[in-house]
Amino acid sequence: MATILRSHEITEENFKHLSPDEAEQLYNGLDTCVTLEIFNKLQEYLDPVSEKTYNFSLALQAPILEMTMRGVLIDLEYREEVLAKYEKDIAHVERQLKQIVREAFGLPDFNFSSPHQTKTLFYNILNLSPIRKRNTHGVLVPTTNRDALEQLSVHYFAEPLCLRILALRDLEKKCQFLRTSLDPDNRVRTNFNIGGTDTGRLASSISDYGTGGNVQNIDRDLRRAFIADPGYKFANIDLEQADARNVGAKLWTLFRASHGESFAGAYLDACESGDLHTTVCKMAYPNLPWTGDPKKDKDLADGTKAYRNYSYRDLSKKLGHGSNYVGRPRTMAKHAKIPMVQAETFQKSYFKGFAAIPLWHQWVAKQLVTEHQITTLFGRRRFFFDHPTDDATIRAAVAYEPQSMTADEIDTGLLQLWRANICQLLIQVHDSILIQYPEELEDEIVPQAVKLLGAPLILPGDRHFEVPRDVKVGWNWGDVVYDKDRNVIDNPNGLVKYKGHDSRKKINTSFFR
């Protein structure tokens, strides 16, 4: 029998006299009614642009909820083995660090995770000039973050300390993920937030039960812990150079009519040539032994380590993307680990080769002053409320459209995949999606999934634009590891490039055995 509660007669005083069931019914009823009232009011403000975005977000709720509820299975044995190894590495490096600090500087104990102790060590005891960063109140304060420690490492006595502290922080971050609480079924789940960013990108966080976490920023070294369900196999489908290609599409749309196709299309043509990043790498590092052979040059750029685990090609991506998004030479030099004069020389060459990019920056700056908003080629609009001539506002507005287009491209594909009901959606990572499917149906499902993940546009002049997709398949989310002769040396069940068929059979193996 239904209970009738006259909510307009309820006061704070007589609310206390309701039974628990009545109080819950009242709360839920008011929650539903107020939500409807807000919806009816906000709906009055929808125009064709915002209504399209709203309807798309509404359609995404079902597949996103399905991903949230399904989660991904974790290889517990592998997780424990890796965690034990990393904890052993932490103990070893921490002993070295404490010995150096004790014997060289007389400190009886040192906690690498303490910002106060770290700043005291470098700025008071070593007496180095403080590296400063603005805090949440906009005040410049001393810091010992990664950038600061990398700058401090040029000092002879600071280098062994910086290297060990950075290594310990990286290891501890990995351990934090490996210690993440799982649900009782040994799955990791995350809450995906459709409206969590200004660009339309999904955001992710811990689940409603306090388990899981942000699976969109998992270190690649740890992805092997994610495994397909029994009888299933993974496919990781990635949008190739999506942000860069979206910049190219915008340049073509803006400047084809006024400046001609060769000018407006230079950057998009470079993207569609197949290897934009090696082209950019040649601009950034002209003194490398380039051969002129596309394959050999790509291998040179991709296979040569320039900094930590980053190749020259990796750092060139940072230079290209950063320059696209109005990065200054000083900032670019810092991120690419090159001298500022080299960054300046690179940008001169880069903007000469792709002259439409600076014009696009100017166009965005003008849009901010006159319209205070940017609407993407997919019809997603964002208003900018900060001062239109501030550098930070301009940088955010320039980056908005390419990044937002990537979000809509991957989510359009995600929605199409869900509607086709040919696979299970697991994780969306900004420009890629992880799915699983019955292993025996791989050659039927994977080509369909790759096709469904497309979001084509017709640009001015009837130019077809669509970001291509790269797909890898395997039984866990990590990559297979090869030696220089392409012999498998680790993780044989990992992801490999799908070329129409994967003849491998799943084997039982362990990382440390």
C-alpha cells in the first residue's frame, strides 16, 4: 500500500517524528521532484548547439554505466609479484639514499616522501637556489617537484640525491596503484564522469564503494595486471594522432577559402602522410643521422633513447603538440629536455613549414575577444569567462577544440560500439578504448569494432576527414616485449598489432619466473 506524505506540511520539527521508512520516502520523493523542476527550468535555456551536446551526453549514460559496473579483472598473482619486486626496489634505493644523506650531510634519518625534509635538504643544507612554483593562492613558493629535482640534478652533489628521490617517487606511485582495493570479484572499477571536464573528455575516480581509482592514467608498465575474462580476449583500439589531425582539420576549414589548399592543408597532409612525428623530429633534431628512408628514419627516431624512457620521437611529440597549443620556447625546452635556443630554432622551422598554425592562434584570440566562445567542428561549444587576452585563457581556448574533438570522436565510436552489441566495453582512455570479446570470434568482431569507432566529417571542398584507428589484441592490457630481433622476451600474452589475424595461443606464464 502506498504511503502519502504531504511534503508541503513537513517542517524541520515534525520531520524528526517520521519513521525511518517515511523519512527515506520523503527524501527520495523530494530529490526526484526537485531534479525534475531543475531540468524543466534548464531546458528553457537549451539552444540547438547546447541541446545537441546534452542529447549526446544523455545517450552516453548507458554505455558509461555499463563500463562502470562491469570493471576489469585483475591478475592477482602478477599484481602481488610486481608489488613485492617494487617494494624490494624501494627498500634498496631508500637505504642508499639514507646512507648518502647520513654520511655526507650528517642527517640521522631522511624521509623522501616529506616535502619539508626534501626542501630542507636541497635549499638549507646544500644551499641551492630554490626552484619556485605558484601554489593554489598564486604565490611563488619553493618546490621539489619532478621539474625542480630535474633542474637541481645539474649540480654535482645534488645529482645522486635527485635521481634516487625521483626513482623512489615513481616506484611508490606504482605501488599505490598495485595496493588499490579491489571489489570482492577481483575486479577494478572506476566511476566515469561524463560531465567532468570542460572539453567533453571523460573523467574517472574511485568507485562508489571506495575501490578502484583513476584507470585512465595507469602507467603502461602496470597495464599487464589487467586481464581478459576467461574465454575472452582484449582489443585496444587507439585513435592515431587524433589531436594533431584535428588541428589539421581546423586549419583546413578556416583557411582553405582565403589562403588556398596547399597553405591550409600542409599540416593535415603531413598528418595523413603516415608519420607526422618523424617529420617533426627531423625539425627538432636536424643533426641526427637521418637517411631519407622513411622506415629507417622512423626506427631512428623511435628506437633511440633521448631522455629516461623517452625516444627522440616521443620528445618531438611534446614539441609539436606544445607548439600547436602556444607553448613558448622556454616551456618547450623544459618539457623536451633541450636547450632553449634549440627550441627557438625548432619553432621557427615548425611555423615556417606549417604557417597556418600561427594564423589559427590569432583567430582563436580574436574569437575570445569578440565571441567569448569556441564551437568545435563537432558542434560542442565552450564559453570562456576569464579575461580574453590573458595568456592562460588563450592557451586553454587553443587547446580546447582539438582535445574536445578527440573526446567526441572516441565517445561517438564508444556509443556506436555499445549500440552494435558486439563486444563488452571496459575502459575509455581519452583517445582509445579497451574492449573484450569471445576469443573465437576475434576475426569477425575486431574489424567491425574498428569500423564502428569512426566519426567521419566532410570538410569544406568535400574533403573527407576521419581519424584512423590502430588496434592491438591480447589477453592482458600490457604490450608484448621483444628484443632487437623481434623475439618475444616477456609478456607473450600481451597486446600485439592486429593485422587481420592473431595466430597466438594463450600460454600460462609469470613475469618473474
